Amino acid sequence: MSIELPKVIAAYFSADKTGNAQAISDCFTEDATVLDEGNTYTGRDAIRQWMANASTQYTYTVEPFDIAQDGARTVVTNHLVGNFPGSPVDLRYFFVLRGKKIAELEIVP
């Protein structure tokens, strides 16, 4: 199933497919926050490092298959398959956009 994602969210997932941590961090505002696996990453440098670590630690694919609105948040549900504990798994990515960038991202099961 093909879904239509907002441009910056599509860019995020495109960069994630290639493991490009710099391109991912460029999708975020300077003061953005990411919450993932109980950790909080604030600012583009921390977000770039978070993705660089994830890309070297695990091999995975992410396939967005659903999109919905939850107030100001865009919720994208993804199917992840890889060499990480609990694979495969469906995760929800809660995005808050500010202008043309991602201001917040929370990833939850």
C-alpha cells in the first residue's frame, strides 16, 4: 500500500533507508527532540549521532504503511524488519512539524 507523506517526513524515511544520518538530522529544526527507546535526543547534532549509532548497530528496513492525524501530531505507522531484538515490529512515529521541518519525533511500539 502506498501512502502520501508530508514532504519532510518522506525525506526522513528516504534518508533512513540509506542510513544517511546527516540527511536525517537536516530534516529537523535546530532545537528538535527525538524520543526513542526511553532516551531523549535534543538538537541536530544529538539526532545525527543517534541515527549514526542506530545505523551501525543494526541493519533494518522501515516501511511506512499508515498515516493519521492526532491533534498537531502526524502519526506514521511503520513495519520494521532487521537484526534488532523484537524484529519484526510495527512502530508508530509521532511527528510534530514546525514550518517545513520536524520539531519533535517520538517512536513508540
